[in-house]
Amino acid sequence: MKAATHTHFLNVDLDIFSQSDLQPLVDAFGKKVSVLFSGRVKRTHRAHLEVAKITKTADATIRDFCTLIETLPKTARDLWNGANQRDFNIGVQGGMTPRASEFALSAEVLKAVHKVEARIVFMVYAPERFQKAARSKAATGKPQI
């Protein structure tokens, strides 16, 4: 397990937004994905998914997702193609060390993402120390160091 102060890759979520019901698409992925949320928020249908198997890099996770998308049955692929937004959201936990971290994506994965017409998004979370201080400040109105 990584120390809370160490910058590291967390996971990749697949975030899909559409005007159409996404449940048939989610169902087509089957047990190969974990569903974080699937439903409607106001007028937009959303699905937030993770690959069900453990992966160690963003590159490997996105590659697995792209393979799943490429093998979808036609009706599910039509829902994918009709979605307003398709994001591979790469989560990174920021930390105090090291001073800099790189998280590379291969040319092969970038081509696969382009082929399925999705975007790559990075979500960087503040170091745990600062998250705890922000929560404490919100609760008491005073910063805690």
C-alpha cells in the first residue's frame, strides 16, 4: 500500500453521458465492469463504470475498456456512439512525494481512444493531509495544520 503522502495512480472510470437510457449499454458490458452509478440526473442519463479486474496502470485499464467497447453488440454500440460524452477519467492521488510523477499513455492506447471517439480526462486529488485540513476547516470554520 502506498503512503498517503505519495503521488500515485488510482484507477480509470469510464463516464458516459447521453440523452438515451444507458442501461442496455451497461448491461451489455456484463460482469466485466463494476457499476459505480447508472441512472438519470435531471435530463441526462449517466453511467460511471470501472473495469472489474485489477489493473495497475491507466494504459492497461483504458486498453481493457477499449477492447470491451469494440466487442459490444450492435445495439449497445449504437448507444455508445450516440452518447454526448464518453470520458476515460484517470484518477491520480496527489501527494507530497515525489516532486514530480509521470503517468504515460502509449500511442496504441491513444489510437484506441480515438477509434472509440472518447476523451481522456485527468482527475487529480489533493494530498490527504490537505483534504483532512479542508474537511476540518469546513466543520469548525478554522484551518487545522
